[in-house]
Amino acid sequence: MKILALETATEACSAALYCDGEIVSRYELAPRRHTQIILPMLDSVLDEAGISKQALDAIAFGRGPGAFTGLRIAVGIAQGLALALDKPVLPISSLAAMSQQVLDATINLSTAADVHYIPAIDARMGEVYWGCYQNIDGEVSLIDEEKISKPEVIGGLDKQGGFCFGSGWQAYYPELMTSDSSEITTAINDVFPSAQSIAKLAASAYSRGEVIDAADAEPVYLRNDVAKKKAEQGKPS
């Protein structure tokens, strides 16, 4: 199985190639430079692995939530590559990718299924994108649904126990980003979605047959989704 992955939903820009269980990746914190470096990153991981684009099985991308511009970059490149190569795509949650990254980093500290992984991305405008995940056999699984909320909503979530991480927590609750355990502190600070985790989750999704046509690939903004729901609720029945 060979899956090319990209992630541009936040300040971080990354590319990865999943190749029969091994992952080659590139990662850089590069605000406003995603369009300049993502294509060279994709070429670089393919070159390192010695894999041609034609040999790929699918293209995976971080579908959000995240920055509007970043999500459009990821969808546009994924669609363009997939259409040109006649390959399917795999949209992967950027919040899930963050959670998988922390799960992998803390796997020796806690593997209990009831431990929650709570990523939060600063959505600006006084809001955060967030979700709650649990560990199911080494892979994160979403509990309920991903949401956009005022930061007060996530303020009490740490009391449930688990790992809190991401720019949303760091922006509004920086005091929670410290710990008596240096291992945990290392695992939860400065967490951004990465193509490496996108690739890992995409490989599982591919095995489950969750690919879609490139033409159907769409970003998940959440803020637009909430506005749409509110508008629909206001319509007379």
C-alpha cells in the first residue's frame, strides 16, 4: 500500500509517504509559505522512497478543521494530483491527526481506552476547533463530533482526565500546558497536525475501503457548517 499525504491546515506544512508500513515525512513550521514548499516536500518524500506518482494507491490530505486558506491548498493539491493520476483520495481529520500524534508519543505512558485525547486549534475570532478522541487498539477514534466553540467550553474538559494539546489550549489555557512529567510535557506542547499522522490514519482508512473520488473532496471548515445549521434551524417548517 502506497499513500501520499499532505497537511496544510495550520502553521505547520508537511508531506508524508506511507509505503507498505513505513513512513517517510517532511515537516516545517512555515506560516504563509505553504504554497511555496508543499510541492517540493511531496517530491522529496517520493524521491527518498524511490516511488513514482503512478505507483501510488491514493492521495490523503488533512481536510480540517483549520485555516481557510490552508485547507483550500490541501484540497486543491490533493484533487489535482488524484485527478491527474486517476487515483482516489482519503480526507483525514486534522484534529484526529493531532490526537494520533500524541497517542503515539504517549503510548508507553497510558494505553487505556478511557483516556481522552482533546485537541484544540485556535480558530481566531474568540473560538476554538476541538474534538475528543479515545484510543482503540492503537488508533484514535472520535467521541461524539468535532466542534467549534467559545474557549470556555473546553476550559473544563481537562478535569475529565486525559491529554489536552494544540494551539487552542496554548492560546487560552497556557497554564495547562505544563506538567510534572517531562515526557508528557514534551508530548503535548507545540502539537500541530502532521502528514505523518495523516498517512498513518489514511492507511487504516484505505484498508477499510473509505476512499472517495477526487471530485468529491471537500474541506471541513466547521464554522461554515455551524452557520448553515443555524440558518436551517431558522427556516419555517
